[in-house]
Amino acid sequence: MPLTILVADDDFATRLSITDYLEITGYSVIPAENGKEALGLVEEFQPHLIVTDITMPEMDGYEFVRRVRTRPAFRLLPVIFLTERTSTEERIRGYQMGCDNYLAKPFELPELGAVIRSLLDRYALIAQAPSHSPKPEPTPTEARSRANGQPEADFFTQKPETDDRASPSQNAPSLTQREREVLDLLTEGLSNIQIGDRLHLSPRTVEKHVSSLFRKTESNNRAELVRFAMEHHLVR
């Protein structure tokens, strides 16, 4: 499934041109006329990246991004500001609000496309990077087992369980049940945030599982991981 980008701009022509360009490029685009509308759409669609104007009615881009950043699930969401405000003070304020890049109007659509691709690639690498974070959060069943006195290793060395998928090929890596669950949702095109919501895991824990999948399958990106999973019957 295509990555989702939210575009917020009160100017219809600008919003339409960006939307058309990005959809032709292969993205799924969610348009919004102002920051207030965009904020609700972020919660509903959980986009992979935001492109937003600054000067908008009801809620400007600064306030919109500030509110997005208050939500833990969206603190790392890439944000691009598009604006006619080009002074150093305005750019500094934009970065302080949490934007990742700042394009002054008028801008060229291919440049916007290049910036978007660069940010998405960078955040994909962050998601793939090995994490030295604490062990994954235990599931309710694991927590109950811990309470009953089972060794801690039992909770995180999860055994693959039998399901209705074809048997993995002989050279397929061994995956834990949680890794299988993450892989199933990843192949549906869900973002790490969406996977976390579905499995009741923190984004950091999802990133840890995704990194483990990349490592076990020797994949460099999600496309390679999905291809590997299908070829080796690791997904339904």
C-alpha cells in the first residue's frame, strides 16, 4: 500500500497541485484546508509525513504542528513547512515547533518530492536501526506467566505458533509469535504507529521488532522484507 501524506493548505490551487503531484508520484494524499481540520485527520489516518502551510485560518501551521508533537505517537512524524514567511526568525520558530524542513513559496514540486523522499528514507533507516532499548513489553499472557513465577526468559523467547499459513521454507528464519504478528501487519502496509495501535505496543517496541525482522531476513527496506516473507511463506 502507498505511504500516506497529509497536505494542509488553505489555498485550494496549492493544495490541489501538491495533491495531484504526490498522487501521480505514488503516494496516498489526505488534504486539509486548515490546521484544525488537519489535526483531526492526523488522528484518523495516521499519515507517514505532513506537508503544511503556516498561515491558515482557525489554526495556523505552528499551532497545528505543536499539537501534533504533544502526542507521543507522532513525535517523530516528519513535517515540512511551506510558507511565504522566509525570515530567519520565522524559520527558527518553525524548527523550534518541530518541523524537519522548510520550503519557501513559491517552490518547485519536484523539489518538494525530493525532500519528502529524503525524509521518508531517513525515518525508515531510523526504524531499521538496531535498538538497545529494554526488552519488548510482555503481552497479558506473558505478564500472567511472570506473576506465576516463570523465568523471565520465557516471556521474551516466544515460540512460533501454528496458524493457517503455509509452512515456511527450509531456509526461512525462525520468528517469534510477536514478530509474525508485526510482519503480517507490515505486509498490509501499516506504519509502525498503526501496528503499535493494533497490537497495543509502543512505537519503540514496534521499531525493535521491525529491526529484528530486517536483521533476520537480511532485508534493507520494507519492500525487500515483504518480498522475502512472501517467497518463504512467512505471511498468510
